[in-house]
Amino acid sequence: MRRARPGALPRGTTERALTSVPAGADRSARDGGPPERTQRPPAVQPGRPAPDRPVSKLWHITLSVSGPEVPLPDVRRALEQLAHDHPFLLTSRYAGDHAEIRYWEEARDLHDAAAVALRLWGEHRHTSKLPPWEIVGLEVIDRETYHQRVAEGYGPPPAAPVGVHPY
């Protein structure tokens, strides 16, 4: 079973194949207007995005949360469940009163990636039994910036080892 957000493209694709269905004669008669002309969408060349569909990009997300002290085993168990529910998580670091989650998100632009990231904690709070913490930090950078920072020795190194780890 593939898990994805509604409207999201499968990973590794840049376009969605569309099929047009011509409007029937009864539709124009029902609307009371003249018969509609069926227009074919412009042809999409392989390897090129559809003209009206922006290409999605990968964004590196770092989400920081904190709040009242929670027993470490409970935090670990919740973050492990979150990683199971949200399989694109790379790594999580945690303490009794804060955590940092890093992962890649596929989105059209920074605004979409940030919006999804800001919903992550709240949407999984009950199903993953996450602590009642608040988001206190969010960093969203594109893939090129992430790799440039790593190459220059700035920013976090690549997320290894993958998983849930204490600070």
C-alpha cells in the first residue's frame, strides 16, 4: 500500500498522466448552451513537465518541538511510532522535554513543504501518542542548499544513523 498525501505525485515522477473525456451532447443541452467543442490538452513530451503542472521538489525539513518533561521511554516509543506512521522520517533526536525530527518532504514549493511540516506533529499526536509539546522551530531548505551546506561543512551532516536516538 502506497502512503501519500492527496494530490501528491508518486516519488520520482514529475508529471501525472491525464486522460481527457469529451463532454457528451447531453451536457450542453442540459446547460442550455451551445454544444461544446472538445479540445485536446497540449501534448506532453516525455521527460518534460506538463505546462500547467509545476515540478515538485525535495525539501529537507527540521522540526523542533518542546514542552513539559515526559519519561524518555515514552518519548522514544512515540517517535518510533511516528517514524512508522510517517515512513519518510530520516532521524529523530530526543530528550525528556524536547525533540528534533529531520526528514525529506516532496512539495511544489517552500510554502507547501512548510505547511505539511507544521501539520505533522498535530496530525500524528493521537495516533503516535506524541507528547503534548509545541513546535518551537522549523527549517525548510531545498535539496541543493542542504547539499551545499553539508559540502561546506555547515549545517547537520547527512542523517546517519537513521532512526530515533537520544541527544
